[in-house]
Amino acid sequence: MIYLVEDDDNIRELVIYTLRQSGLSAEGFALPSAFDEACSKQMPRLVLLDIMLPEEDGLSILRRLRSNPATKKLPVMMLTAKGSEFDKVVGLDSGADDYLPKPFGMMELLARVKALLRRAEGEDESVEYRLGTLFVCPERHQVSVNGEPVTLTKKEFDILQMLLENRGIVLSRDRLLNTIWGYDFDGENRTVDVHIRTLRSKLGEAGSHIETVRGVGYRIS
């Protein structure tokens, strides 16, 4: 979820519409108080923040976010009419991850938003997965079952990680092929079945976590 704090109705509606049309979840707020209330219910993945706002200016909101351990690393992009070099330096020094002066194009905004999201997701690669006796650490490319290391090929590891990231969701063979092998892969989806079979064998007892959904694909539940 992306939150936009912008008191100009036209800009707010256009930005939210553009983000949603590109497949991103987004909500807009005219007042900082409404933004704070939304954050208390659901923390966003990214914040787009105007500077000139009623109730509280954007730089004050930014400093507040950076002083809170829960939002210290939350990506924040400033969207503001204050486009001088000095204003940009003040915004970045206050903890902003990016700074886009008005007026701005929607394509540039989308490109910067996606870049910030990719950067934030990259920082989350240190996440670890534990499921029964199975342990997986993507950052160290480490897999173990009952504390014993398991050696996987890159494709086997990628399949396991993708299943764990989408736990409970059925992933079709085509989706696994397109994501892991690439859209230009000229093989057949039986390739996925072969890799799943080998992966289950290597994981031993933990391989039972990988379920086959007949006629659809695979999942870890």
C-alpha cells in the first residue's frame, strides 16, 4: 500500500489514479491527521509526501517518521512545489529517500516509485523462513532440515523461496516458469514438475510441505 499526503484535490486524485492503473495499491489523504489514523491501522510500503500542508508541514511529518523505530526505514518521497537546490537538500537531509518537484510527469513519478519499492524490497532480503523442521535464509542462500544443511541448485532454491514468499497461494506452473526461467524460456512446464520432484526429494521429510494442486500448480500451506 502506498500513501499520498497531498492537500491539492486534483493532484491527489491524479496520482492515486495513476498508481492504481499501474497495479499498485494506493490511498490519498488531504490532512496529516487522516494519514496518521491510516498508519495506525495499516503501515504503508511507501509514502509520497507534500511539504506545504494544513495542520502540519511535510518536513515535520518526515522527521516524525524517521524518529519512530517502526517507520525509521519507511521509504518516503517528497512531492513539492519547492524545487530549489536548497529545498531539495533540506528534504534529503531530513531523511527523504527521493525528492520530486512540481510539476512532474506521471511516468517519471511511476519510475521513481518503482525504484524505491525495489530498493526497499532488496533491503528485506535478510528475512528468514521457518516451517517445521525447514529453515531457509535467502540472504545466505542457506537451507537446512532438522539442522542438517541441504544443497540445492539455484533453480530449486528459487522455486522454494518463491513458494515460501507466497505461502498459502497456489502458484501455477506457468507463473513459476515465467518468474524463474523467464518469459523467453522455450521449454515446457514439465520442467517445473521435474524440479519440484527433485526439491521434495532433497528436503526429505520437509518436502511434504510442498503440496500439488491438481491441474493448477503448487503451494506451501
